[in-house]
Amino acid sequence: MDATRHHSGRYASPQLTLGGSAQYASFVKYLTSLSQRSVSVTGVIPAVLVGALPLLVAPGLPAAAEPIRIGAVAAVTILAIASQPPKARIRTAVASALLALFLVLCASAAVFSGGAASSVFGVHGRFAGLVMVLGVWGAAVAGVVSVSGQARWLVRSLAVTAGIEALVIVFQTLNGLAPTGSFVNADPAGAWLALAAAASCAGAVSTRGIERRLLVAASAAAAAACVATGSRGAMLALLMGALVPFVFVRSSKTRAVGAALLLSAVGLGLLLSGPSLLGKFTPAALSGGSAASRVQIWRASASMISERPLLGVGPGRYVYAFPRHQPAEHARLEPGDVRADQAHSAALQTAAEAGTPAAFVAIALFVFAAYSALSAARRRDAAGLVALAVLAAYGVQGLFGVSSAATDVLGWTAAGMALARMDALPGSRLRVPAKALWLHVERAGRVMVGLASVTALVAVLLYISGDSSYSRGLAHFEQGEFAEAWSHYSEAVERNPLTDTYRVAQADAALYMSPDVKTIALRSVDEGLQLEPGSYDLALSRARLLASLGVPAPTVARAYERARDLYPLGVAIRAEADAADRAAQGSDDTATSSTLSLKGGPSATTGQR
């Protein structure tokens, strides 16, 4: 066969030139597997779903989007490992061992954190606990056994989804709404769009004809939408991810056209976002505002790490630990009792929650995968180039940005792709001694991942069930229907007793009901505090319930003192605690009953960010 032809007989693009042997000096492999010449439906489904993950949302259940996405990933991971035959792959076996070690370290951090229950799901709305870790672990394995052989379908799915997200963001900006796309806020939306733009750009230089044009258009749309979100970390990630394909392109004309398209996309994003975006890059903005606040969050993260360097505060428990480590400057910069629920840095987040050993393992995994992606790209493998572009963008956004299920899943799927592609390419430096042994290792790993994915899927279903009841309770509460709200909140607690937000909502509704209901709510709050002693919201709810029940003022004051200890710089808790102290000293006989009993609604105790 002509050396410049792919196995399908079609000519490939002569764009990649960096490294590799003379045989591959003028062409690249198409985005199909080197070993799988036919399209496998069970291989395509995981690739398409990973790319379309942001579109998996539940109308009326905004907090359920993240668990829905993790549940979908767990389901396709089960499909992937059940349908694809095992192979003896030494790189992926080593990476799987590191992943297993990371999971053990995370589980140990959860057990010894004092709030293991909260580590299962994480704080409500973030879903960054152990179930999230299991889902991302499954995504990496799916990238190895399935997506690596169907990279073309991953790129196509990302391109279509990025186009849809870009249209949504254009609509939002033109109507004066926040440019969040299908995400809860702009930062994770920008981060995912940066990764999607990088993947589409890398796919474009590896294809020809109409597909190349469509991928270029999708990459430009994703880049424009990324800029429109206003996330500076996402813009840096976009720049790094887009640079990767340029490095591997030989033609100066292609580079010039690509640069012009990228600049045009950035210009369009600037037009959509308006002059406010340019204001984010002024010296004042870079030294103050959200940038200064982020520095203070990093200081708090460093304090958490120094306090618990080996095991951290527990996966998903950042928001519970942050108030005790919050710098006074952060409270000044972020008025209104804003508590950070993540570190705005993947390395700091992991070290703070799971300990420094877990952070080092995660960094080692990322570097190993990035090196494998670079090696595959240098050998003219287009799927390796796509993985390298995604990992470059993912690594940069992880330095400054926030995490989300869609972004983390895409990043670690690319990591799995990179490892699998290097194991599949001829000339790999890592040979496979004792092939039968490595096959047994991979089979054992698949069993572990399968069990983990089943566990994650069941946990997600339970979480969504509880959250649907909680959402119905919110609707009744807003209408002043407190009995109905109480009923739905109680149902949410029964279905998922591990999430403290449901018990806080119970207490909020009970404040407007009979003493008997308040007593029941108090027992529920006490049970929640046994599960999560660090929950400031539960401690505050307990103090308010005691005040509304008319218990002696000193008892109420002690309850408020406990809440204040959990959030020393909180404005609301200090005001209420001071009033309780005055009542306990006899200077304000009515403080307990009138000032402290009915405060806020179901979301008044949270100011997370």
C-alpha cells in the first residue's frame, strides 16, 4: 500500500511534521483506531456522550446537573469495559495502579476527616465528593478501552456541543443574562469551551474536506463563546490548547489562517461581552476584585494544607473547612458572607481535601498522560494530538479555574486516550513482558472499575431522587405553603440523609410551624451534625430552632456560639450571636423570641462561591 494512504484508502492531511520516523514524515493517521478499522457502536456511545456531557441537564433541578453527568459517565464506563476485550497495556496498567492509589487516599481522607458522610457527595450544588472521584476514574478508563479507538466521534460530539453552547451564550449575552450556557456559572462554562475549542482545532488539522471546515467553524465558535464568558483562566486555557495544533502544523499559510480565525473569534467574544471584559485586564482589576479574592482563597487553602497535610479535610468538604481558615481580607473583598466552596486551583483543591500525597499522585498521573500524548502526537497520531491539546488546556485552566463534571471528565478521558494510543503505536519504548500477567492485571482493574461505576450510578440515582423532593419543597416554601414544603424536605432527608442542605431546609420550614414540628426538625438537625460536625448551616439552624422553641437564653447563646466558632468572620452569625449573648445576660429579655427565631429562608444561610 502507498505509504501516504490510510487503511481506508483515503489520503490523510499532510499537516503534522514534528518528530516521528521518515515513513510518517508527511502524513497523519485519521481519527480512527490503529487496531479498530470498523466503527463499534459500543465504542462510539462513550465517545459521543463524553463530548455531549454539558447538554445533560434537568429542567427545574439545577443542582442535579452534575450528578446526572457523573451518572451518565458511570453508565457508559460500564458499557465500555463490558464490550471491549482486555489488552495487555503496560502504560495503562501503571496508570490504573496510580488511579487506584489516588482513590484509596481519597477514601482515607474521607474516613479520617470527621465528616465522612459529607465526603460521599460533597456540598449541595457542587457534587465534588467521592462519587465524583469514582465517575472521573471511570472516564479515564473509558478513555483507555473505548474512546481512544473512536476519537473522531469524540471530536465530532465536542464540535456539535460547542456550537450549541455558543448559540446559548450568544442568546444569553444579547438578552442581558449571565453567559453561563448550560452550566451554573460562567467560569466552568468557559473552562469547558476552552477544552472543546482545543479538541476541535486539533481535529481540524487532522482531517480534510467539509469535516475540516465544520471543525474549524466549531473551534472558532467555542473560542468566541469562551471569551464571552469573561473567565480569564479559561482564556489562558484556550490560548494554550489552541497553540498545540499550531506547533504541529508545517504550512505557514495554515498557521496564518488559523491565527486569523482565532483572533477573529476572540474579537467576536469581546464584542459579545462588551467593554466590561477589557476592564478585567486593567492593573486595578488584576490586583483587586475577584483576582485579589482568589489570592485570599489560595491563602486559606494553604492554611488547610498546613493543618492537615497528609489526609486533608476530606473530599467535597472544602466549604466546611474554609470559614475557619478564611483570611480577614477575603471577608472584606467578598461582603455578604461568601464562603468559597473550592480552591480555584486543582492542585490546591486536591491537597486541601485529600492531602498532599493524593495531590502528588494526581500530578504524576497528569504528567504521565501528557507525556504520552506528546509522544503519540510526535509519532503522527491524530488522536494523540487531540488528547495533547485537551490536556494542555485542562492543565492551564486547572491552575486558576474551577472544576466541573464536564470539564474533569473530558480532561481525564483525554488522559486515558493518550495512554492507550501510546501503547497501541508501533515503536513504543515500553514493551509488555509477561503478557498473560498484564492481561490478568487489566481484567482485575476492569472488575474494580466496574464495581466503582455501579456504586457511583446507584449513588447518583439516590441523590437525584432526594434532590427532586427538595426542589418541590422549595417551590412550596416560596409560595408560603410551609406544611407542604416540610413534607417534601422530610422526604428528601429520608432518601438522602447525607446532604445537610435538606435538613437546613427542614429547619427553615419548621420555624413557621408548630412546636412539635420544630422539635422534630431539631432532632433532624442534631442527626445531621453528628454526620457533619463542621456544617455551619446546621449549627445556625439548630440555634434558631432552640430560640423559636423558647428554651432558656443561655442554652440558645451556647448554640449560637457553636455556630460562630464554625464561621468566625460571618456577619449574620455574629449579629445573631451577639443578640443571644445579650439575652443570656438579661439585657434583652425578648431577643430570644423575637429577634432570633425567624431568620431567612432555605437559602439564607449559604453564601457559597
